[in-house]
Amino acid sequence: MELYLYIALFAPLVGSLYAALFGASPKSYHTGLIASGLLFTSLVSSAILLSYVMGGHTVHVELMTWMATGDLYIPFGFVVDQVSVVMMMVVTIVSTVVHVYSIGYMDHDKGFNRFFSYLSAFVFSMMVLVMSDNFAGLFIGWEGVGLCSWLLIGFWYHKESATWAANEAFIMNRIADLGMLIGIFLVYWNIGSLQYDVVFAEIHNLDQKVITWIGIFLFIGAMGKSAQFPLHPWLADAMEGPTPVSALIHAATMVTAGVYLVIRANPIYSEIPDVGYFIASLGAFVAMFAATMALVNRDMKRIIAYSTLSQLGYMFVAAGLGAYWVALFHLMAHAFFKALLFLGAGNVMHAMSDELDPVKMGGLYKVMKGTAILMILASVALAGIWPFAGFFSKDKILEVAFSSEHYILWGTLWITAGLTAFYSFRLIMLAFFGEERYKQYGFHPHEAYRFMLVVMSPLALLAVIAGWFEHDFVRLVTTLLPGFEFHTHHVELMLIGVTSLIAVGGIVTAILMYRNGPLSTKWEEHFCYKVLINQYYIPKLYNEIFTKPYGALSRFAWKEIDIRIVDATVDMIANAIYKTGENTRDIQNGNLSTMLRWMVIGLVVLLALAVAFTVGYNAIGA
Amino acid sequence: MLDHILSILIFFPALAAMLGFVVAKDSIRAYGITVAAIEFVLSLWLWYAYDPMSSGMQFMESAPLIPAFGINYLLGIDGISLFIVILSTFFTLIGIASLTETRRVKDMIITLLFLEMTMVGVFAALDAIVFYVFWELSLVPMLYIIGAWGGPLRIYASVKFFLYTFTGSLVMLVGMLFMAYFYYQATGMWSFSILEWYRLILPENFQLWLFAAFFLGFAIKVPMFPFHTWLPYAHGQAPTIGSVILAAILLKMGTYAFVRFSLPLFPDASVFFMFPIAAIAIIMIIYTAMVAYAQEDIKQVVAYSSVSHMGVIILGTFALNVEGVSGSVFLMLAHGVVSGALFLLVGVIYDRRHTKLMSEFGGLASVMPRYATIFGIMMMASVGLPLTINFVGEFLSLLGFYKQSHTYTLIAGTAIIVGAIYMLAAYKKMFFGNVTNEENKKLKDVNKTELIGLVPLVILAIWLGVYPKPVLEPINNSVESVIQLMHDKAQSSEAKARIPNLSDAGAMKLHQEAH
Amino acid sequence: MEITLTHYLVLSTILFAIGLVGIMRRKNLLMLFFATEILLNATNIGFAAISHYLGDLSGQMFAFFIIAIAASEVAIGLGLLIVWYKRTGKIDLDLMTSMRG
Amino acid sequence: MLEPINVSMASLNVATLAPMLIAIIGALAILVIDLAKEGLHKSFYVMVALLFLLLDLGTLVEFGGVFLKNGTVLGFFDVMLMDGIAILSQIIIVAGSMLFIPLALTSKRFHEYNYPEYFALFLFMIAGFQFMVATDNLILVFVGLETASLALYTLIALHNRSKSFEAAVKYFTMGALAAGFYAFGSMVLYAISGSVEINQIATVLAEDHYSNIGFVLVGVVFMIAAFGFKLSMVPFHTWTPDVYEGSSAALAGYMSIVPKIAAFVVAMRLFEFLVHSGVVWLQVILYIGVVITMTASNIWALVQTDVKRMLAYSSISHAGFVMAAILIGTTQANSGLFLYWALFSFTNLGAFTMLWVNRQKNLLPGQSSDHPYEKFSGMIKTMPMAALMMALFMLSLAGIPPFGLFWGKMYMIGSAVSAGYTVLALIMALNSAIAGYYYLKLIIFMFMKEPMVGYEKYYLMNASLSLKTIIGIAAVGTIFAVFAVNPLLEVITRFVYNSGY
Amino acid sequence: MFEAIAFYLFAVLTIAMFTITVMTSQALYALTAMAAGMIFISAFFFILGADFLGAIQIIVYTGAVMALYAFGMMFFDTTRNVVEKQTNPRIVFVLGVLAAVMVVAIFVAPIVSDNIEALYPINSQVGNTQAVGMVLFTKYLVPFEVAAVMLLVAMIGGIVLAGKKMDRSLTLMAEEEIAMIHASNERHPEKGEH
């Protein structure tokens, strides 16, 4: 099995390096094909591992030592257990699809080869992240995906907005990574190891306060990657990247790394329910918060991005409340339908020559039937309608909230579910139905390559059926993750009903409201609209209180402190010495008389000192 | 030959430089490369012959120099210095091989070979005065390189560099003499041997003063805030090769000296000054990173980033535990590789455009993709991405200091954020966007000569990031003996507590290996 | 009223001070040299007096040698002045400031 | 009636006079030869002088051996005193002179070398210095000092241009004032001790428990003023730059070495017993004097535009540095003084010879001195070897290891540290840093600036084989000093220690 | 009593004479006053029993030195009124007076010492000159001889400096010029320098 592990892990790397070899050369299909092929290999290996793990085994290997100094020992160790294998499957499935899809999507792009190189590198990093058997290895993947995300968001580097977004994403993630790093340090100095098995075995021996801190710092790391408030703005801006990237990274995989971390570190979070509750509350807040922003946005990808954010909030609610398997389950299901949604959006973008405003579309159903159907499927799944995947996973989260008697959380999530349904179908309605407004703007939409649609179909299938395997899934993962006791059997059906009701309500409202195209622009004067369209003014706020002052402070530090104070002091000392020389060199005015006088002055001064000393000496002597 | 390999390593380049006067001008480059290559191979041989399991000094050489005053020609290498020596020879080779300078190449190469002698000498010396000799002597070739081949402010920059460092090291010399005198009082013999000094246990108040004296010399060299202002000038004005060597090797002398002198000689003072120095290190990290962000000149960005990274090294050094010190020693190498590479990269663009202002560039990624890639890799190494060389060092340094203080490390950890900010911003300004400047449209990508210098560095940056063990292990072994020595010598209870006792820790290690 | 050594020493001092004043205020080199003679003569009185009061001949010896030195100095001094005078036609030291700073 | 005194020749130790006599005989021989045959070439006189100095040195080395075996030798009614420091300093004086006298063999003709008397006076001067150091009798010190000084004034003036006359007159006049100070100081010391011999004075003062402290101090004040002049302590230093500038570079270099070591030895004899007897005042004054001399002259050297003047200020600073040895007063410090001076001789020999080699007869257009910095600009491009040599000497002067002077500096600072003068050690160190700047300035001109058009012909204008040889000797001495330090130190320490210093 | 009167008389006279020497602007007065001062000083020597010194003083100073100076004065043409530009005259006097006052302040205290021994005691039975000679040619033989050398040096120096050879500076002449002079000297040896 170790062989499969290594294949699963390194196949993407090989693909990436292969593509990188041709990075600067003009487009060549073979890079895309080989990268995709290798990913498929990885997928197959993962599947084999899955079946192996389902047999109740795990695979644990140690490749080699990475860092060893003092008491610190960090190997490149990889583990395939019930959790990581699920993640591997999710990652490889989505990325294989995205790779193949990209062959079509990036068809006309100069950086075709480069793109595949980055994309496969990302998959490799993600695999390292999920397969690592220790926190340091996790951190490698963690930063690796950050790097690839930076590369991919800024893929079109000539676009100012893209590079800005890339940097923003990287830096915001770095802020969180610091938290994570500190968490790792805390783990090391308290336990003496970073291996999961050692840490989780020892964690309960630690002081409650220490565990709390560990939990908090690790979660700060998770917040960055999963774009939780207040580190969320980067995710929406990250939509500047090519759409397959958004599908893979910013929907299915990387952003869920935070959730994965919390799930993985469940023995830690189980010890600290207070922190867990905080995580859940934050998750619920973000779910609602992001959903509201999605309501009014006029950028297709951003809408989906906010939706992702919102769904991540759901996952955190589950994870925070201790229902780790539920979180993982939703993670998986969400990965499928959200990737699908993004890829569909990608098709639309292609058709519309990169136009993203759904208001300028309308009636695309006629020209892009396949895409439309796939996107509707995905949206239904997202809305959580039975029997689609979202229904099973999302309803479970609501149940969890209800079951742990956090009714406010439940309420929030419940309303959010309605909002989710609404904005999903708002998008569908605006883009695919109603008047064909695109004609006014002179677009000539066309359907994407057939193989692109074909390749999306597995995702569509999974978006539909993933939820049906709930029981197998539970059996699989609960061998590693703690189970969750539901106390809601008596109200289960009612809960499902209430939730489905609001979802359906949301859908219906959206269809009704947008059946004739967009709302009137009067809306846009409304205060709520303004707040929402400006994302609660948070990016502006960040710009005002962080970015600008940082720039100003930096310039101040350089121009005022470094040059005018620190350096000037040094120069001043040097100049003072030199100036003293300049000013006193006239002592030597070349006149013999002056020179003689100086000698006498020296004599007199010495004499004065001598007399003073003698007087003093005699006085003391007397 | 192994008995005298260190002497050979030190004096071979100097001798070659002398003979180089005879070599004709058009052949001098080949001559320089040959000499540097031989020297590099010799240093690799040194590594090969080095026993990584032993923590003590190896290849020791001793000859009386001024026995009447206790000065001996005493050389030796341990895990801490071994790799810096190799790095020195390596960078000299790379520097000469990728030299693009056309003015008075002969002088340049002879100077570089002399510089190589001093660099190897500093790291191989075990006698304080011999150390000092090479330490000071290294200023002279660098002065010449900056002053003769530098930019418009070169004279100011070179003089500032020279005098500033010279002043600091003179104070250090007083400290060394005091140390020797102390040894004399304790034993009745003069000695400047560091190994002999290690055996001295100094009263705490003496330690504080001596520590301060040594500190000034080292801090200016490192350079630590607020003594850092010579560095941007030196880098800003120096030719590429000068900046590369300065950043990669010369700055390491300061941090190396902290590990070699300050820690083992003054354990109590090290603990006493740990937090003030950590505070300075934090200022270095954050403040200079901000200053770097404000720069308009790409070379200055790299220069200030050097200071910022040196802050992490200092922090790791003053973690006073094996993790931190090993990390900081490793980070010295890492920073050498990365900043050396970055300066080489800046040199590449400077050779083409004769400007280093970032506003002059933009969109270079499309004109010079290979250049952008290498720059990108090195930039990522510089911001400490895992699996690059810098990360290992930074991680261990911060990890080490975390043992001493949570808050300090938390603040210092912002290094990874602020570092990313200025680096990414600079990269964005240079490489992203559209090519707006006409002159940039016709730029040629990196050529072979430049690749000769850059590719090995890229390989090194990734190789040692993925597999640091061959380097980290010898470092670790030597650092452990230093830490143990410090623990044994420490007098105050605080110092005893702060500096781990490794002989106890053995048990814990066994416990871990069981897992 | 007995004359003690102190009297002589004070006299010597006063004469020495007069010499100093002369050295400081004279601009004419020849007359400046006069003042240097005064200095040496002032000390000679002191030596002779001390010699007398201590009953020791060394002082007189010293004075004797000082006279010899003074004489030699005159020779060299005048020689220098002559070459200077031949070159410039002046012996005013205010004109002798080609080197300074 | 006075009893006739019977003196046996043996008790006189006539041999103690031998070194000086050789020099004097040499001088007389030159005068006689000149009478016999006029118009001999200067090279003849140089070699004759060298031979006599070689003999002189030989006897000194012989004395060294005797000293190490039998200790101090007194001669001529105890007037002559051949102790360790006398021998050491004479060796430095004679050896230094031997190195400087071949500088007369320039390729261009200069006025002074046209005189056989020049060489005679040179030898007389050496004899004068030798007498000065080989006695502790204040009278002989004075006479020796004046002999040497009067010869030196003449030698300066013989360069025969208005600057050298000006220099000679200034030096002479101030020297006369200093002579007055010396005489007065001796008088005061004589008044309180009844003796003109330093060891007697020391004995009497100690027996009196320094009860006449006022007199002691007044005497010391005048002595400090007198030796301050010779050693160019601030503010008695003002002659130094002008005299150096006015005289030929060869002679200026000579003046920076030989007269000073003679003065140092006398100052050591005179002041150290006082320092050791706990005359706090003197310690304080010397401390202040050392610090001011070092610092002020360094600061003034910074602003100089002429290399020779800069070197003049720098040698003041070096003298101040070495003066610290007298303040510190330990064997280590005193040995350091000699070590420093021996190493300094080589370096300064080199530096001034380089100036001498570059000397042109007339001032450069637009310049007011012989060796402005501009003259050296870009020298590395036109005369690389010469530039390297000059740089070497500058680095050595700046105290960059491993060149000669560094070892001296290190040992001096080390002795300060060992004697508990930590702050002084720091000041000494920091002064070296300030000094770094002006030495560096020349290096900058030579290595980092572009050559001035039309100046090439002035480089090595005055060079000849012997001058180049001298530079070579100086360079070798400077570079490989590290190997000489240990033997030197051992010998010096034995000499100094056995002389009781 | 006689001694005291003599002391004060001569003290006042010497001080007056030297003051004139220092202060007058007439070179001739200065010279004369100095010569007079020197002679008055020799009076002190006689009073103090240093007869030999007194004689020397008169012979050397008033004889040789003064003659030299007189010659110099004529040579330099400074017999008339000498114009000297005085800068900061006050500081000169302040310094002079300060020096005097401070030294005097110390000197007024008597010297207390029991340990002073005369190494060469003045023997009242022997004439001063004889005693001086005795010491001079034993103890001070070396200084005496060195003084002779010194006088020789002074003589050579004076002759060389004042010599005619100094009129033409080889230092300032170009090499070609010097060569020409040498050539002409060889052709007309009688015009050579003497």
C-alpha cells in the first residue's frame, strides 16, 4: 500500500514538474494531458487506498527525516487513515476534473503549460497537507497551497487586480499562519513532539489553559485558510484567478483545509468545548454574513465565493460543536457541488467573454443548455433539497446545532439556508432565464467544449448522490473521529421539514422575483444594498486602518526614523568630529607667535592645575 | 595534508591572488574561476573528511605566533563553522563565475581571492587575535570593491562601512584583551585561545561588561538595529558581487561570532541580555521590514530584508537552546544562499537597465520569464516558505525562542507576515502588470553566465529546504556541546534554568524515540 | 633682612616671566631671540643661587652648560635668520605663515 | 687645597662612550675627507655614514649582550648610564637612522645632499640623541638634546627653500622656549633635591615623602612642557605639522621616529618614578594629556589636505598613544612602547619614503603643498605597485591587522587593560577608529578616484634603486611584522624589565 | 645687609633692563638693555660666590653673544624703530603675570628637606674656579666634551647656513639647470663655490 501512497502523493508533483519544464514555452497539449493523466493516477491510487482503509487498515509511512535538532524530530511522515483518505478522494476527484476541464478552459491562454504546472503543484501541496502525519508536515502543505494559490490567483499577472488579490490572499493567509506556527510551537514545547499520534495521546495531560491556547492558535491558522471573519476578504478577491482555480482551490480544497485541521485536531478541540463553541458561533456568523453579501452581488464568481464562505461557516459550526464527521461530510459534499458550480460559471464566463455580471446575461439557457442544467443541479444541491447531497450534509449540521441545544446557532443557520437557496437561484434566474440581455451588450455566447461538459458530469453525479452514502461514510470515519450523539430523534422529521421548507421558499422567492430579469435600480439606493454590495465596508475599512497606515508608517519609518534619526545620528557623530576639526584647525594659524603663545598657555594651565592641587593637597594634609 | 587543510584553505586563495598579478588580463577570469573551484573542492573535501558525529573541533592546527603574549595560530572547525566556510568558498566561486563586471576585472578577482582568504580565516580561527586579524582584514577588500566599482555614492558608502565596522571591532578588541588579561589573572598565563577561554568562569559583572564590548563589535557587523544604517548604503552602492559576498558571508561573521564568543564565554550575561537583545531583534525584524516596504530601489529592499532576517538569526541565537541556536546557525547559511541569490538577481537586471528603481520596471514576468521564475523561487525562499532553505532556519529559531518567551516570539513571528508584505509588493512592482517602459520590452532573459551563478543557488535553496539533515546534524552536534558548556558554566539560577541541561534531556530523547 | 633662596627663586621666576612675555609679544625674530636669552639667564640665576645655598657645585655646572647652549643657539638662530632674511628681506614672523591649518 | 683625584681608567668604563664616539668620529671623518677631497658624490657620504652607523649598531648590540649578562653598566663617574632602555632606544635610533640616511640617494638632486656637512651633522645629531638617552644626568640630557636639535634645525634649513627656512625657524624658536622650560624645570628639581641626576632626585624625593609637593609639581610642569614640545603633546605640538611640511619627506619621517624615541626614554626616566610614587596629579595630567593629544591631533588630521601634514598630525597622535605607556608605567606598557616604536619606525619609514619618492621639485599647479591628496588620485591605475605599497603603510598606520602597527597597538591597549586603565584603553581604541578615516582618505584617493590628467609624471619622480629598496624593506617589515613581534617582545621585555621599568 | 642691598639693587636693575629689552620698540635699546642685564646678572653670580660663572657670563654673553646680535642687527637693518603689529597684547601680559604669580605662589614656601646632600660640596678653602675645574673635568667631562661637539655643530651649522652656497637652491632648480651649472663650474673651476 505504501507504493500507492507514494503514487497518490507524488504523481501530481511529477505532473507539475513536467509542465514546469515547458513553463516558458508556447502552449502544448501534452502538458495538460500528462498532468491530468498523472492526477488520474493519483485518483486511482487514492481509490485503492480508500478501499484498503475501508477494510479497517491504515497506512503510515516515514519517508525520511526532515528536521532534527535538539529534542526536535520532524520526519516526512504520511498517514492514510479514514479522515485523510476522504480528503484525498475529494482532492483527487475534484482536481482531476478541474485538470481535464482546464485543458479546454485554458485553451487560448498563453500560459497554458504554466497553468498546469501550478495546478498540479497545488494538488501536491494539498495532498501533503492532508496526508502528513505531523503538524510540521501539515504546515508544509498549508504554506504550499498558499503559494500555489498566490501563483494561480495572480496567474494573469498583467492584471493589476489579479496580482493585488494574489498578494492579499498570501498575506492574509500568512497572518493566520503565524497563529498556526505559534500553535505548533506550543504543542512542541508542551508535548515534545509534533506527531499527531503522540500529540493526541498526550494532549489530555496538559493544563486546560495550555490546551485552550493551542486550540485558539491552531484555529487562527484555520481561519486564514478557510477565510473566516475577519480574515475573509481575500476569498472574494481571489476570484480574479482563472475559474478552474476557483473551483479547485477556493471552493473544494484549500479553503476547506481549515476545517480539515479542526477535524484532524479533534482530540484537542474535544478537550476545550468553549473554544469549540466559539468556533461554532463564528461559523454561524460567517455563514449568515457571507450569505447576505451574496444576495446582492453582481459578480457571478463572487456570489459563488460568498456562498463558499457561507458553507465553510456551516462546516465550522459542525466541527466546533464536536460533530466532526458531519463537518467532514459536508466538506466532501460541498466540494463536489461547489466545484461543479464554479466550473459551470467558468463555462458562462467563456461564453460571455469573461463577463461576470449576471445582469448582463439572461436567457443563456437557450444557448448553453448543458451548462445550465449542471449549474441548476449544483444549485439545488447547494440549497439542500432532497435527495441531493447538500440536503444530507447541511441538514445534519442544523440537526447538530439543534441537538446541542444551541438554538440561536440553529436559527441563524436556518435563515441562512433560506438565503442560500435564494441567492443561488437568483444567479440561475439572472443568468439563464428571462430576457436575453446579453444581446444589448453585444455578446455572442456559445456552449463550451463538449468534453468539458462531460468531464463535469462526474461532479454532477456526485453532487446528486454523494449524500446517499451517509451511513457508509459515518461507519468509515467514526473509527477515527468521535461519533456525535443526536438527541433529536423526536423532532428529526420536523427539523428536516422546516429546513426544506425555507430552502424551497428561498428558491421560489428567487424565481418569482427574478423571472423578469433584474430588479429595478431603485434598490441600489437602499442603505442595506449599499452595505451589502460594499461587503459591509470591511475591505474599505481594512484599507483605511491597515493597508494605508502600514504604507504611511513604513515611509515614516524609512524617511523619518531611519534616515533622519538613526542614520543621521551616526553621520552627526562623524560630522561633529570632522566639524570640530574644521573649526579648531585655526589654532594652527601658522603664526609663530600664536604657536609660542599656545605653549605658554599650556604651561600656565598646567601650573594652575599644579597650584590647585598643591593647595588642595596641603589643605587636606593640614 | 588533512592536518593542514585549514591553513591550505586559508592561504591558498591568497597565494593564488599574489600569483594572479602575473596572469594576463584576458585570462584572469578563467584563472579566478579555477582557483575558486579548487578552493571549493578543497572545502568540500573538508566536509567529506569531517566527522559529523563528533561535536568538538576538528582539523585543529596550532603554531606559536606570539607566545610571549599568548597568541597562537590556532585553527579548527566544528559543525558551526564548517558550513559557513563551505558557503564562503562556494560564494566566491559563484561570484567569480557569474561576474559580469568589465572594468578592471583583474583587480576585482585578485581582491575577491584575498577576501576569500579573510572569510575562511575568520571562520576557521580559534585564537581570538587570529580571528580579529581576519575579521579586520576582511574590511579592506570589501572597502575596495564597494569603493572602486560601486555606484555614485560609493565612496561615502565604503567609508561608512569601513569606519563603522572598524569602530565596533576596536571596542571588541579591547574586550578580547580584557578577556586575555582575565585569563592571565586566573591562570598566570596569557592566552587568546577561545578554547582555553571557554574554561574560564567569569564573575557576572565582568561578563556583562565584556559581553557589551563584544556585542558592539558583533552588532555593528550583523548589523543590528540601530547600528544598521551602513548596510543599505553599502549594498545600495556596491557592485553586485560586493553585495553578494557582503550579504552572504560578511554579515554572518557577526552572528557566527555571537555563537562562537558571546554565548559560551558569557552564559550569564547572555541570559541577562537575552530580552533586551530579543527586543532589538524584534525591532530589526519588524521595523526594517517596514522600511524595506517603503523602498523604491529593489536592491535596498533586499538590503533591508537582510537586516530583517538577521533579526531572526539573532533571536534564534539568543534562544540559548539547541533548537534555537541550531536554527540560527542554519539560518545563517540559508540567508547566505537566499540573499546572495537575490543580490545576484538584482545584479542581472541592473546590468541590463543600469537602474534599480522598481518604478522603472513592471511586467518583467512576460519579458524575462526565466528570470521571474528564479526571482520568484528565491523570493519565496526569502519569505520562508516551507521546503525552502530559509524556513528550516526560521522555524527552528522561532521555535527555540518560544521556549524563552511566548510574547516575544509572537511579535517576532510577524516576520513571516511583514516579510511577505515587502517581498510580494516588490515582486509585484517589478514583475507583474504590463510592460509600460519601452526599454523593458527588449530585455534579454538571463544568460548562461548568470545561470551558472543562479541555478546552483536555486538547487541549494530547495535541496537544503527539503533535506537539511546533512547540514543540520553536524550543526546540532556542535551546538549541543556549546549549550551544555553554557549550562555547566552558568552561575545564576536564572541562567541555569534558561539554558537547558542536555545531559538530563537524554532520557527524554529516548522516550521520544520509543514512539 | 636676610636674603634667602626664595628671594633668588622669585627673582628668577620674575625674569623668566619677563622672558615669556617677550617671547609672546615680539614679532621681530631677532628681538624674540633676545627674549629666549632672558629665559636662560633667569634660570642661571636660580641655579647659581641654589648651588650657593645648598653648597653644591652641580648648579653652577648646569648654569655653565646653559651658557654654552645659549651661545650655540645664537649661532644657529642667527644662521637661520640670515638665510631667511636673504630670501625674504624681512625678519617679521607675521610674514612667515605659508604653512598653516 | 683640593686633593688631586686619582681615577683609574678601568673605573671609567670608557666603553660606555664607544657608540657615541663612533658616530662623532664618523662625523669628523666626513669633515676631514671633505677637506681632503672636494666634490665627492653624496653616495660616498651616505655609505660612509652607514658604515659608521653600522659600527655604532655593532657596539650597541655588543652592549646588549653585556647588559643581559651583567646588567646595567655605568661609566664616567656615573654620568653614562647604559641600561636596557638606553641600549634599546639607541638601537632604535641608530637602526632608524640607518634606514633613513639612504633616502639621500634620490634620483633628483636636492640642496642638502650637496653638503658633506649634511652627513656630518646627521651623525652628530645621532650622537646627541644617543647621549640624551644614555644618561640620567639632566645636564647631559640637555646638552645631548641641544646638540641633536641644533643639528636638526640646520638639516631642515639645508633643504633650502622658503618653507624649510620657515619650518626651521619655527622649530628653532619653539625649541628655544622649550629649552628654557627644561632649564627652569631642572632648576626646580635641583632646588628640592640638590641633584641633577634623576635617580638621585627620585631617592631624595622619596625620602622626603614628597613634602615639597608644590615644588615637585612646578618642576614637573616645566618638564612636561619641555618634553611635551619634543613629543609634540597638545598644546605644545604646533610646530609639528609645519616643520614636517617644510622639511623634506625623508627628514620629516626621520623626525617622526628618532627624536621622539629619545624624548620618550628621557620622559620615561623622569616621569615614571613620579607616577609610581603616587603623584596623582601627574597621573591625571598625563591621562588628560594622552587623551587630548591623541584625540585632538586625530581630529585635526581629518581635515588636512596634504598627505605629509596629515602624517604629521598622525604621528602626533601616535606619540600620544605611546605616551600612555608612561602613564601606565608597567613593564608591559614600557615594553609596548619600544615594540610600538620599532614597528612604527618601519611603517612610517615606508610612508614617508613613498612621499619622498613622489616628490617633485616645484609645487604642482594650483597646489600649495608638495603632497596634496589629489596627487595620489587614481594611482592604482597608473602605478599599481606604488599604490599598493602606500595603501599597505596606511593600513598599518590605521592599525589594520596583521600589518606591523596593529601588534603594537594591540600590545599597548593590552597593557592599558592589564593595568586597569579600561577607559583609557577604550579611548585609545576609539581614536584608532577616528584615525582610520584619514588614512582611508588616501586609500580612497589612490584606489577609488580617477587619475588626474598630467599627474602621472610626478609619481615615482624621485625614485631610485636605493629608495625602492628602502620601501621594500619597510614593506617586508610591515607585512611580516607578526613574525618579528615575538622575538622583539621577548628581547624588549627582558631589557626593559632588567632596567627596572 | 650689604648682601640684601646688593640683591635688591641688582634685582631691580635686571628686571628693569630686561623689561626694557622686552618692551621697547627700539632695537638698539633692547640690545643695550639686554647687555646691561646680563652684566647685572653676573653680579649675582659674584654675590653667590660663583666667580667663574660670573666671568663666563660677562665674557660669553656680553662679549660673544652680544657681538653676534649686534652684527645681526646691522645685517638685518633693525637698528631703527621696529614696527611690530601687536595682537592681543593683554593676553600676553595676563599669561606672563599668571605664570609668574603661580610659580611664585609655590616658591614662597620654604623647601623642607633633610635629605639633600651636596654631591660636590663647595669647599671654601678652594677658589671657585679651581673647584669648578675639578668637577668639570671629572664628573662633567662627558657633558663638557659633548658641549664641545655641540659648539662644533653650531659652528658648522652657522657657517653652512650663512654660506654663499645657500644662495642658489638646488632643491628648487630643475635637473637640467643643475647640470648646466655643474658643467660651467668644471669649465671655470676658479668660480667654484667657496
